[in-house]
Amino acid sequence: MVAKPLSTEAALDVRLSTLAGCWLELRCPRHQGIVLYPLDLLRRQHGDRPLRAILARFRCQRCGGPPSPVYLCETPQRVPGHGAPPGWSVELRAPVIPRPT
Ligand SMILES: [Zn+2]
């Protein structure tokens, strides 16, 4: 059971090992797709770094743009739906309005 970080700033400074079992939920403002990433996988790929360092590297695999919004989630489900009830979540990056192309 991982304690919920008290703020966005606090969450960004937490190392991945402290957040074992948590998930990142990322959206691309252009594609509206949702990508869920287990933090354990990110730790294996990038090492035990603060979340801030990992988030700075993330780009949409389709358009290369920075994802937003980004949430840190206790479970891979931030909003109520089917299956297990959602755990806590912290907004790491606020949604942006995509510019018209
Ligand atoms: Zn995209």
C-alpha cells in the first residue's frame, strides 16, 4: 500500500521505488488516447529516479508531443468503471488545450 503524495510537487520528487505498484496515466491532447504505464516497468527501464526525471522524457509515440494531462494513480483505473474501485490519483501535469493545426 503506497501513501498518496500530498501534492503534485511532492509526487514529482518521489522515487519510483517508493511508488512500486503505482501507475502513470498519460493522455495525448491531440489523440485523446490514454496510455497506462506501470511504474515498476519504468524503474527497470530508467532506474530508480524521481518521477520528475521520468516525466520529462515522456513523449507521445504517435506525434512526439508532450502528454497532458498526466496522473499518478494507485491503480490502473482513475475513474469508477468496471472491476475494482479506483484508488487515489494525483494530477502531475494539468490538461492543456491543443492548438488547432
Ligand atoms: Zn500524440
